[in-house]
Amino acid sequence: MRIGEFSRRAGVSERSLRYYEQQGLLRPARQSSGYRAYQESDLRTVRHIRTLLAAGLNTETIAELLPCMVEDGGRLGPGCAELLPVLRRDRERVDRALADLATARSILDAMIAAPIPVTGAANSACEPVDAPA
DNA sequence: GTTCTAACA
DNA sequence: TGTTAGCA
């Protein structure tokens, strides 16, 4: 099937499908017309790609994992042990990101909890805050 | 009308 | 990733 129908069935924009191909995630055949020709099985591949993207993996990593990922009962998992270190590495990246977000939240919490009453407003357009209780 | 590539008010 | 331009 061509990209239009495939896009609708996969629920992914044509733009994204072309991007996935450019990143080596999908390799649809080409008709003599030059149009991409997708296989029924590509629908499963796209689902896997979306899952991996949702997990925060970059396309380079996905290209590496995709060939070995297997699906069972709707669950996607590594088909070979070599993938585990890669997945763990990304999990650590997520942990660091969460830590950074926690830091950002703390900074915001501290500022929100400590409004500073001033006599002359810093900015004429600013309303002075009330003194904390 | 559909798809393709390339490029970005 | 969306969108648009210019083709075939």
C-alpha cells in the first residue's frame, strides 16, 4: 500500500513515516513510480517505533534495537540479552532527567514559598506581594 | 488527487 | 514535526 493509506492505518503522519525511513527505521520498497510501497507487517514495526520513541529513545538507538525487539501479547521486549545494557543505559538517562526536574521543582517551590514584600515595586507594572503569613 | 523531495514566515 | 512549494 502507498503512504497515504499506510499513514491512516498506522495513525502516523506521512511526514513522520518519511522521517522514520530517513532514519533507517523503515525501508519500504519503491514502486516503479517511485512511490513507497509499505507491507502489512510494517504496521507492527511502526507500533514498535512509536513505543520506543515514547520510551524516550532516539532514532539512532531505536534503529539499533528494532531488529531484535519482539512482541508478545501486546508487550514489546528485547529479544536478545545484548539489548538489556542499552535499555538500562537509557533508563539511567531518564533517572538523570527526573533528578533535574526535581531540582527545577525545588527551585520553583522555594521561590513560590518565599514571596518578598517590597516598598517600591521593582517594576511599576508589578503589584507588591503580600507578606508571607 | 496522490506522492516525491527539499526547505523554512 | 507541520507545512508549503514545485514536479511528475
